[in-house]
Amino acid sequence: MPKSRIRKKADFTPPPAKQATNIKLTNRSWVAPVMLAFFLIGLAWIVVFYVTDGDLPIKALGNWNIVVGFGFIAGGFGVSTQWK
């Protein structure tokens, strides 16, 4: 039986370095502080609401204060999607 020829593939060569220098990185240093601030504000809002038996932070909202607190926390998760 005849022997098949051995084919040699060309070695991989990466593209020139010019393409790597065109990538622009954005400064996202604001993301972590804003995310943590939203988390802490939301947590504090809910804790203050429970500790004061609904008198604070905004008495007119009643139990909707919980929704506002969770809204801040959800905003923190929304901001966290920008973190790289």
C-alpha cells in the first residue's frame, strides 16, 4: 500500500502589532464608587424605613419606601454591568 504524503501546515503568525494599538480603552474608574453608593443608599433607605416604623425617609410613600430602596439597589446592579 502506498504511503500518503505528509502535509506541513504553515505556522500561525499573529497579525501585525498595528491593530493592537488601535484599541481605545475607556476610563471606567467611576463605576465602582457609583455602584457601591447605590447599594448603600438602597440598603440605608430600607433599614431607616424599618427602624423608624415607616416615619422616615418619606412618610407619604408608606410601604413604597421599600420599592424605592430596592430601586436604588437595582440601579447599582445596572451600573455594575459597565464594570470591566
